[in-house]
Amino acid sequence: MLMISPRMTTTHEKQCPPSLLSFFIYNPKFGPREGEEEKKILFYHPSEVDKNEKIRNVGLCEAIVQFTRTFCPTKPAKSLHTQKNRQFFHEAEESFWMVMVVSNPVIEKVNKDGTRVPEYQEDELLDTVYGAVIRQCYCMYKLFNGTFAKSMEAGGIDHLQQRLQKFFYRYLQTLHLQSCDLLDVFGGISFFPLDKMTYLKIQSFVNRMEESLDLVKYTAFLYNDQLIWSGLEQDDMRILYKYLTTSLFPRQLEPELIGRDSPGRGGITVSLNHYGRFLTGPYDINNPELVVRFPRIFVNTDSACEELHLIVYKAMSAVVCFLINASVELTREFCQRLDNLVGPQLTLLASDICEQFNTNKRLSAADEDEEIIVKAMTDYWVVGKKSDQRELYVILNQKNANLIEVNEEVKKLCAMQFNNIFFLD
């Protein structure tokens, strides 16, 4: 169930959405003595902030956490509300604290004399939403770097600080705090609807590939950016899915739209039965001088902490991810073998999935689809939508909206978040 709270502004008002004010990571054990407070700070954004201000801000957060522990030792503070901003705290690992400070949304109203008066919308930020965002920050870091403790074991504090700086310098630029909603809380995976026979074809394909490419440890299969099959644990697949759909796939979309040669095929003309290409790894598998390098990810970090090569391979709208132990050295010959083996079969399978899905879509009984829109006495709108045996419920807090506006809002939501699931107009 989703709750949407759009706010109407007049031409005399200016609305400022929430934004990231600061983000930092500290460990209180690293600077226990007076005069060593700076040693606690492992990462701080923005970096240009004065050293003394960094120390003050970290010290304040540390004091808040310790103070709340006196009331509930097992559940320290998760957030701090003020008029202008909100701070979120997350103990990612023992004694490793992450803090995110987000500005409250502001509406600047214009008085009769022309002066602007800020009105802070303190209730617009939901702790559950932005608490989930900071936890996702850690999960995404852990996917590509392993735990903080593992980095410490590999090279001490300096090594950890370098890892944090390299990762979060880029990752924080991708946060869109103004568009965060309850979907971030669930961290869900969108599954592609398929009939049983087509699903069995995909499972058979995965089994054949894992048998032929005996180095493969885990496999995941997606179509139209939606998951169909995964051999990973659910928590690992959830964060990998987020990376694929919000980072890797969008980066690959622009070259496709402008018609650039497919990466990984070395500029060779694609045959009718082979549209396969690598989304990660070497650009030209036919270049003998090219270094073969794939990104590495960490899974099962709570137990074995496996480090794996991430090979992402695409044909048409189908994507298959192969995960191989990082201790194995991957060669150009292996990439060529994978390309020759997977490319034609994945191309054919992608074509079958598209044909079968379009057939099922046409045959789905329209009279089984339903939609209901109700306005509650508290001025909330409640929308229920059923399509293809799936149900969606949306609550909109938009007091002055009419039926047409509510219907348009839900259509936009379905087009943006639930494409290929709800077919009602």
C-alpha cells in the first residue's frame, strides 16, 4: 500500500524539496581521548566543512546516541527532529555509526509587503522512509566492498577511509531524496509475470549454462528490468537488483538509444541469431591486448563473505548475471566462449519471452480487471486496482483533488513503478 501526499503551491509560493546537508561515518572507539576526536571520523560529506565543525557535529551525534541508551540500552536513537532538518542514525556494524542529515521541505510564502517567510514542513519527512535510505547506503557499500571490519582487517583505518571516500563520493550523488517514498522502505523486487512453460524454458537455460560454464556459482535472470530467476539469497539479490535497475541498466540505455556499437562485441556486425553483449567487463573481447576485468561484489557477508566476479550479459530485453568466485582469473578466451555459447541461446529465449508475454497479455480476461476509487470522510482518496491477479492500493492525501486528477495520479504511478503489471487504462 502506498501513501502519496502531493502539496499544491500557488504562484506566490516557492517550494524547496528535501536535500542532503551532510553524511558522515564515525567510530567512537578510534578517538577515545581528548584531543583525538578527529580520529573518530572515517568519512565526512561535504569534505570542505571545517575540521572543528566536523568534530562538533560528530560529538553531538555521539552524545545523543549515548543519552538515549540510558533509557533503552538495546535501542538507541534512530532520528532527531528539528525545525530545519532531520538527522538519521544507523549503527551499520558494532561501533560503526552512519549519520545522514536531511533538510526539511520548505515553502516560502510571500507577505503583502513582498518579504518571503519560510514555512518548514517538518511532518513531510517519514522516519521509516529515510531510515531505510541510510540502511540502503550501507548495503550498497557492502555489496561492492564487503564489511567495514573486513576493510580494517585488510589494511587498517587508512584502507577503510580510502574505500569509504572512493565509494560514497560517487554514490551520494545518486541519492534523490526528494523522490524517496515507501517503495524505498520495502526494497522490493519487481518480478516479471510468466506462464509455466516459458518459466521452465528459462530454468532449463540457466541449468545448461551453469553446467557448460562450470565456473559459475550463482545465476540471476531478468527481463525488462524485472527478475525471473535467482540463485542468490534474497537479501543479496535485493540489493544487487537495486544496483542493476537504478545504476547499471540506465547507464547502458543511452548508448543503445543513439545506436552505438554494442559493447563487448568489438564492433562486429550482430547476426540475426546473436544480439548478445557484455554490460560489465571488456568492451572488445576480440582485442588480445585488452585487460579482462569485471566488477567484484560481496555476498553472504554475515557468514562466509564470498567475493565474486559480476558478469552481466544482455541480449535484446533479457539479461543474465553470472557470479564467479573472485579467486578465479578470467581470461579473454573465457569471455569469447561465454559470448559464443550464451549469445545465440539468450537471443532466442528473449524472443520467445516477448512473444509469449504479448500473447498472454492479449488473452488476459478484461472483465477480471477491476478498479475502484473512494473518497473518505477525512478527505483522503483510496484507490484499489486489480489486474492480472495483482492488486494495488493507493492512498492519496490531496484534499482539493477531483476524480479526474486522482485517476491521472494513479496512472502516472503505475506507468512509473508498475509497468507491465497493470494494464488498465
